[in-house]
Amino acid sequence: MANIISLPTPEECAILILGYSGHTVEPDKAQDLWQKIIQHKWVLSEKIGRDVGSKVSCLDFIENIEAVDQSLHDEENIQLLRKLGAIMVTPDIWETISESQPPKAIVNKRIILPFTVTDLAQKHGVKPPRALLFFGPPGTGKTHFVRAIAGILHWWYVEVSPSDLMADGQDRLGINLKRVMEKVSELDNVVLFIDEFEEIAGSRDLASRIDKSITNEFLKQIPFLKKRNRRNLLICATNYIRQLDAALLRPGRFDCIIPVGGLDAQGRRIILEHYLSDTNTGEIDMEKIVSMLSMFTPADIEYLIQRVRQVAFESEYEEKKNCLVTTETFLNIIPEISPTLTQEITEEFELDCEKFKRF
Ligand SMILES: Nc1ncnc2c1ncn2[C@@H]1O[C@H](COP(=O)(O)OP(=O)(O)O)[C@@H](O)[C@H]1O
Ligand SMILES: [Mg+2]
């Protein structure tokens, strides 16, 4: 009882805390805080076996409470990331993409550097983009790129697809999308990736009432996310950019619209080498094989590798002797695979690039 009666007024408590610790506290919080500091003084003095004094208790308590607050905050964020299914991606993925692939240079200059060389970016008033869209034919490596970005930035990677967002019913897509975007907008160091984006933000001219409301919601969410001054990225990908709502593609929504097309020879070689590094290979004429894969996407190359590995595996099983993947194996299998890219697809992609690309 005596303690409570002798407790200083809120204003006096604020002055005491300021004097002892240099921290300014609102009077309405100061009295409660001062009581805790006095309790802390008793506990600390008990522990040490002498009176530690008000100044030491005040400083110790305030420093600890700040640390506690921060760790609570971190813990909350980690819980949130877990709920979102966030993963950490290895930075090596970046190395599997050839420097000669146009999107790599764009991503490096426009996204990675402004987020990593922050002083220089600030000096030149360069603000990192916050919302990106990748487009291009299927299997060209759009998802791979997004993972590579998360990996090289050492950020969390959160992937959502329309089917995830509709897991509890088609009519829940809009609300689930809003929730995920709101959560991510509170977090730093996160890449939020939305795949098959045309299913979320298709043209409103062709859409049903529900689809329209989702596109509208998304149009609202992008500026909301960008307004928060956080270190996070929204990246969307689509194989069908023509199906997207025109309003989304206008400047002000996505900061960059980046095409991901076919591979050049160097790009094909790097992917091939990557997969051959854990294949049981003999003599391989790289030059020859690379030249035969001009219309192959990374997905097609991955499939080709699976096929040649299977051939070697089956041969060894039957013949009971070491069987190697050689140029010959490739020459037999390549004609059996029809690559994703055709003249028509490539021409359409070129037209889309002219019309939509922006970075
Ligand atoms: N540069 C690359 N190196 C190795 N594998 C790649 C590369 N780019 C893509 N792949 C692989 O090719 C497949 C298709 O790529 P993906 O990113 O899913 O294409 P998209 O998202 O454009 O449909 C994936 O299994 C991916 O791991
Ligand atoms: Mg993909």
C-alpha cells in the first residue's frame, strides 16, 4: 500500500524516466512503466545482493523491454511467414541462368542493384520497383527467375496460385488474395509470387461478376502494397499476357513488365551443363547438341535430360554394365521430342514484346 501512495504523479514519472534513461515516455504510460522499473529494481538488487539504484534499473529495464518487443515482433513475423508457406531459396539458382539471357540483365539492373547498392540508389533518387510482371511462353523459366531473385536477395519466397486461393471455394479467391497481399505488405524481405496471373486478373470485358471484382480488388491492392515503404516485391507471371485486363498493364501498376522468351545458345548450354553435371555421361559434343535445341525451352531441356538418363538407366539394368549418356543418346532422343517453341509462338511473343514490355 505504502508504495502506491508514494508513487509519483504521471508527469513526475515521465521526468524521472527521461532523467535516468534519456527516453521520452508519454505521462499516461510513464506511471505504469515507473512501477515496473521499481519492481525490476527490487528483483535486480535481490539477484546481485546490493541496491543497484534507480538509474541502473531504469536503463536495464528499458533496454530489455525493447529487446523483448523486437523479439516478439520477429516471432510474430515468422509465424506469419510460416502460415504463408514461405521458404528460403538457395542463391545458386541465379547462376543457372546465363548472363546472355535478356531478362537476367534487366532484373539485375532494375531490381537486384537498387535493393542491394542502396546508398548509390538513394544518391541518384532510384527507387526499387515493387511490382513486376513476367510474361512468355510456358516453360521458358518465369517461375525459375522469380525463385532466383528471392535466392539472390536472400529473401523469403511465398508462392500462391489461383488454385491455392480457391482451395476453400471459388468465391473465396478475392478475399484470400486480399488477405495474402495485406499480410505480405507488412513484411520485409519477402518475394510474393502469383503464378497463372491471367486467372486472377483476366480482362473484365470477358469476365463474370466475380472475376471482375477480383480484378478490381487487385487493382486496389497494388498501390496499397507500393505505398508501404517496405523491402518486398510482388511478382506475377503469365503465359497469356493478352488475356490480362488492360488497366493492369498501364504504367503505375506494374513497375516492370518483363518478357521471358527462348534461350540463346549460351543459355541452352548453361542449362544443359547444369543437368549433365549429375548425369552419368561419356563423350558429349556440346556444340552439336546445343545447336539442335534452338526451339527448346528450359522445360523441354529438362525433359530431354530425363529421357536420356532413363535410356542409360534401362540399358545398364538390362546389360549389367556401365552405360553412359553420349552424343549418340541425344541424337536418338531429340527427334522424338517436339519443342514448345514454334515459328508461330515465337512471332506472337515478339508482337507481345513490342506491345507490352516495359522496364
Ligand atoms: N536457367 C535454368 N536452369 C535450369 N533449369 C531451368 C532454368 N530455367 C528453367 N528451368 C527449369 O525448367 C522448368 C520450367 O521452368 P519454369 O520456371 O517452371 O517455366 P515457366 O514458369 O515459364 O513455365 C523448371 O523445372 C525449371 O526448374
Ligand atoms: Mg511457371
